[in-house]
Amino acid sequence: MQIKLTSIATVKNSRIEPSDDFWEEIISEIELAKHIPTEVFENISNFSHLEIIYFFDKVGSKDVVFSGRPRGNPNYPVIGIFGQRKKDRPNAIGLCRVELLEHKGRTIKVKYLDAINGTPILDIKPVFKEFQPKGEIKQPVWVSDLMKNYWR
């Protein structure tokens, strides 16, 4: 089945190339597309965090990976793509939870978005406490090593 999606906004920030680390310093603006009315942001400032769903538009079909060692590191096990958060995915969709810093008109300013300048946004959702994971979050030890510089 083929699905057609249209970008609803665009990322504006200083990061122009994909990078695996040091995203915490990046502040992004998300600006609505012309066809989206401003009222979609009405009362968005009542939320501290948002989920941003975006499209890895720079990933080509030849870049898709179905399994491999995260970041090519021989110290990590071979992991299927659905056990990773890598950009080279079959549908090139990204998801990130961000902190909302500011809302002005057709733009929101966020922190902790790991998308480069010009990235198309597919959807924005508020984070509800009730949707947070229940119970303990489990992950392999290698993930903490892989992520040690991501949000620095």
C-alpha cells in the first residue's frame, strides 16, 4: 500500500548535515507551511513537551539498512533496524520528543530535536503524562554507550 503525506512545517536550525552526536546545543524553529492555518498552534504553550514526527528527506532508497551494528561499531551486536533509531529506515520517518521553548505566531522554538535544517515535519503532538511508558524501561547496555554524547 502506498501512503501519501504532505509536510505541515519545516525545521530551521544551524545543523545542515546529519550527525550522530551533540544535539543538545541545537535550538530549532519549526515554521508552519503556508497551507496550514496558524490556529493549529492555539494554546500549544500549555504543554512543556511535544512529539515531532518528521521525514528524513535526505535518505535515499539505496541508503536503507535492515540490520547492522549501530554506527558500524564492532563492539555492538548486529541489530535489526527496528531495534535502532537510525535514520536509514525503510520509511525514513523520524520521531523525537522535544522541549517547547517558545511559540510566536506560525513558529515554535524547541530544544532536543535531532533533525537538520530544512527537514519536513509530518506531525506535531503534545506529550501527555498518560502516554508515558508504564513500568521500567529496559534496554541493552550498548545503548547507553552509543548515546553518551548524543544530548551533549
